[in-house]
Amino acid sequence: MMFLLFVGHCDSTRRSGYEWHHSTETVSRHFNNICSHIVGLAPQLIGPPDFDNIPPVIANNSRYFPYFRDCVGAIDGTHISCIVDAHLQAAYRSRKGYTNQNILAVVDFDLKFTYLVAGWEGSVHDARVLRDAMSDPAFSFPTPPREKYFLVDAGYANRRGFLAPYRGTNYHLRDRKRLGGDRKKELFNYRHASLRNTVERTFGIWKSRFRILRGVPHYPLRTQRDIIIACAVLHNFLMMSPDVDVSLTAEEDDHDEDDMEQGGDTIGQDAAPSTQQDEGHQTEMGRLRDALTESMWACRNQN
């Protein structure tokens, strides 16, 4: 209970000791022990994505099925503030000027984490974190089978296993906006953004449940990282409960695509591939994206 109050309400060690009638040393020791045990549950509660079945959110929605039938989740990064020694502050300082950890997460459409890496410096780009997680076996990244893929935003390359939106095209379309410009690509980007929003919703629920994530206390850096992982484990445990608040998991009601005018965010051009293999992977996913776009557009015009 003490640990849950600590992470849920960001209680200080001194305040927790006062409420539970223990010394700050005792509170800190038990906090670290419980945190370590919860992190040890991560392999059981932060499991790999389901690569075999079509998620119900996709299968039961004509906006997404059959186009995204091979999608197995969404990937994004988020920043959690941290406290580091002076000699590390430059590396951990994000572009917003704060010292942060960069967290890489894969989520499913039930708003649960299926993979999470914490501890990266806030100055590191999301794409670099993903690239290193994939290349280092120690990170055990759940690389999808060839025909499957994760949804990613424009900060990542459109390559095998990762389907990104079109760049140079409107993406986050605002309320009551009409599609303009390249309508086919904007339609794809709109549905891509709508489905990929599951990762943003997951981050929002996670951070609202565990207020400690708004500002992790001054613990050793490793402990700060473990707190983030422990909160992800607890989040998944709570999301598996049959008593979970349905308002948290309900899909957001997207606006009618016919009732939109030109607007929203325009993202830049696709990044150049760094290797010949990357070029082949980008070409493969580019063809898939184009085929999905044409299919969406043709079906939309028939209805």
C-alpha cells in the first residue's frame, strides 16, 4: 500500500514515513525492495504483441479493416523528467530544456504496454532509441514477422515492420476540417493517426494514474528508471482487470471524414535511407502504403 501511494500520489519519503510511523530509511528500503520485485514481474505482465490475431479494434471497424489487418500495435516515445548529476545534464537535457529520460514503448489496442525501454538520455532522438533497441539483442525487441507491422509517426522511417504516414501531407486533422490537397494520402494519414492514437491514450492514462511520472524524485538514476518500468507493470495489471473503467478504453469518436476541410499538421518529406537494405525495406513499405491508400480511397468513393 505504501508503494502504491508513493507512485500514485508522488508522496515524499518523509511524508510516507510520518504517515506509516517508520523512519525514512525504513521507507526507502522497503520502497526499493518492492520496486525491484515489481520490475521482476515485467516479463510476465509486459508481454510481446499478439502476432497471430487481428485486434478487435481493427476487425470490428470498417475504417480500419481490412486495410490495417496486419497491424499489431503502435510505437512512440515519451519523456519522463529525471534528476541527474551535473556532468550528465547535457546528455539528458531535451530540446525543451529539461532533463528527461526518453522512453520507447510499444502498445497494443487494449492500451497495454507490450514492450518498454527506459533510461535513454532525453537528448536522443526517438528513432535512435528504436534503432538501438532493434540492433542490440540485450533489449529483446519484439520484431514483427515480415507481413506484420507497427504503426509509427513521421519521426520514424517507413520501413519493413513499421508503417509511417505520408510526409509532406496533412496528418493531425483538426475538428470539422475538410480533406484538401492530395485527398487520398490525407485520408490514409487521417485513419493512420486515428488508429495510432492508441499509444497517446496509453501514455495519458499511465501518467494520470501514476503522478510520480510527472517528476520522479531524486533517486539514483537506475532507481528512477526502475520506477518507470514498475509503473508500466502496474498499469498493465490494472488494464487486465474486469473492473477497469470503460471510459478509459473506449475508442474515441472520430469526426466524419466528409465533414473536414483542409487543415492540420503537414509533415516533411521522407528521410533518405541510410543503407541499400534500408532502401529496399522503405520501398517495400512504400508500396504497401500506396496499395492501402488506393484501396481506402476506392472503397470510400463506393459508399
